[in-house]
Amino acid sequence: MSEQLDPSAQAVLDAMREADLPPLETMPAPQARQAFRDRRGRRELKLLPIAGVEDRLVDTGATQVPVRIYRPEAEEPRPVIVYFHGGGWVVGDLDTHDTLCRVLTASSGMGVVAVDYRLAPEHPFPAAPQDAVAVTEWVAAEAGTLGFDPGWIGVAGDSAGGNLAAVVALSLRDSPVTIRAQGLIYPSVDLTLNHPSHRAARTDIVLTHAVMRWFRDHYAPDAEDWLDWRASPLLAEDLAGLPPAFVLTAGFDPLTDEGQAYAARLREAGVAVHDRPWPGQFHGFLSMIGLIPEAYAAAEELGHWFRDAGLHR
């Protein structure tokens, strides 16, 4: 494992420390959300070959979930990826991950449906996975109308969104909705937070140990829920039969050990896994496209992996 951050990541970290921004865990959730928006704002890449973007509301029966639909430049029905943003189930929205979704659309040649699921603490576990599953089922039912291929649906997400992508793949494993591939970007998959990287000094940056516990305790205040596989998919008894997975981890990240453990368990269960470590990067770097060159490269690599998986449909 790299002992130093990549120069680009170090420069961003130095700028963050110089700005002396207040930690998210010192703020009420609504204020933390605005701070996260300000720090991870939308950086639209206008030259990307994307045909169009549309915002809609999906009625799940329990609530109306905002989604943003990205369409690639293609006339034929294309595969579609349902994307769940990161932010500890407490912060983050469609705008904070807009650039990442644009890169994923352009590099995969697939449609992307980004999901603005309900956030904690106003809507604690299991509201987020309920929304994630419901919107994925809606995408499957409406794919033809939306101009996508109903026979090829993938899921993806970063951090808390990686958790939700993994949970959706597990939840729909035996359902009529077939998930073809899952892209898990530094996923949170074990809310017990017991892996060594949750205590290592080198990982206590950006997503600090304190803010990770703050996220977890807002999302799942009842410790019994940490053992529920819908909150901690790493603790699911059986991972067999799940779709191929792209698992990205960052070296300077409290979640790196559990992400690697999930990749290992998937592989042991017979699931095809593309394990992609970024040892010199910190948690959240993919949402810093425009600031960290490796972020664009990593997002494009994930998009190409989805593209190649979709060619075999």
C-alpha cells in the first residue's frame, strides 16, 4: 500500500486544511448538507458526449423520489445504470454527483438514472434502501418508455451509495428484475466499523473516523440494525448468484478494509470481481473531478467496465 498520497490528492488535502473548514460532524444535518454541497459542488463538463439530462419524480408509494436521467448519444435502446450518490446517507444529492454521473454516462455509453433517496436523520434506516430498491424496480418497469434496454440494468454508487448498490443487488437477486453488474466505489458495507482501517491514523483524513461514526449513528441509531444485511451487506450469509462486481477502494480511506473484504467474499461465492485499488487516494476522490485528475480516470475506467459488460447482453 502506498505510504503517501498522490500529489494531486495531497494538494487538495492541503487546500482543505488551509481553508480550516468546520467538520461536518459539528453541524446539524441540514447545515452539513449545505456545507457538503459547497465543498463538492457541481462541475459540469460540457464537452462530454451526452444527449440530454432530465429531472423527474418517481412515486414509490411511500414517497416521491427525485431522479436525474442521463441519456447517452445513441439511438438504439441502451443499457442503464441506476446510480446512488455518497454522503453517509446524511448529505449529498443529485448536484454533488452530477459531474461523476456525466462521466459515467459518456464513458459507458449507457443511460444513468441518479437517485436522490431520502436522507437521515429525518429518514433513518431502512428508508434509503427502500427507496433504492423501489426506484430500481421502477427503472426496470419503465426502461422501454425511457428509451433504455429493459433487459440490461446495472447498479452503482460511491460510499453510502456503494452500500445501497450492493443492497439492491442482494435484494433483487431472486426477483424478476435482473441486475447485470454492480459498480461499488469505496463502499460502506459493514456498519459495525470494526475493520482495522477504521482505527488507522493514515486513514483519518477527509472521511475521518469521527464523521464516519456521525454518519452511521444518524443513519442507523439502533445498534441492532448494524447487523442487518440491508445496512451491512458484508454480513449477509450468502453472496452467491450476485452480478459481476467492480470494487474500487482508496488507500487512505477508513472503508478500504471492508471494501476489500467484500470483494474477497464475492469472489469466494463465485462472483466475478474486478478489484481496483487506488492506493494513493483518499475517500471521496471520484466526486472531485476537475480537481483531481485521477478522479476522471477512475470514473472513466468504471464506465468502460460497464460498457464492456453491456456488450455481452
